Amino acid sequence: MSSRVKTLKQQLAQLDERISVAWQQEQKAAIEHVRQVMNFFNLVPNQLRVDRRGTYNTTPLQVKYQDPATGATWSGRGRAPSWIRNRSYNDFLIGSSGSAGPRKRR
């Protein structure tokens, strides 16, 4: 390697070290600032948590498929239950001409 490349690599290593030290100092200063603000407003860490209740759609999904033998239902989301797997979904549709509900035997 040329002496110029060696010099640049040394400078880069020195800059990386300076960046690391500066980052740690900034981080310490930020933590101290946060502590001061928390003390001023009498805050505890749990008050900084984001309340996520109500942000998710928790209403039940409408049922689309029903097993006529057991009455088990499935919304069509997630893994297909064993009673419908490898079969035509249309045969199990609720409210269609498929076999929704118990079948009448002749």
C-alpha cells in the first residue's frame, strides 16, 4: 500500500474514534436532560409509555364458512381449518347456494 493510503486509513480510524467518543458524550447529555425534565414534571418511566389500547380493530370478523357436520365456523382468515382444507371453499360458504348449515338427507 502506498503511504498516502496508510495515512488516510489512520486518519479514518482516528475520526471513527472521535465520532464514537462524541456520540457517547451526546448520549450522556441527552439522558441527563431527560432526567432533569422528568424530575421537573415529577414523571415516572411508566408515564412515557404509549397507550396502544383502541388502536387495533378488535371487532370479530364476519364468519364466511361453516362446517355442516359440526357447525364449526371460519372467517376465511388465517390458516384454514382441517374440515375445509383441500376442499372447495364454495361448498362451505354461509348464505350462498353452497351447503351452508346442516344438509337435508333424502
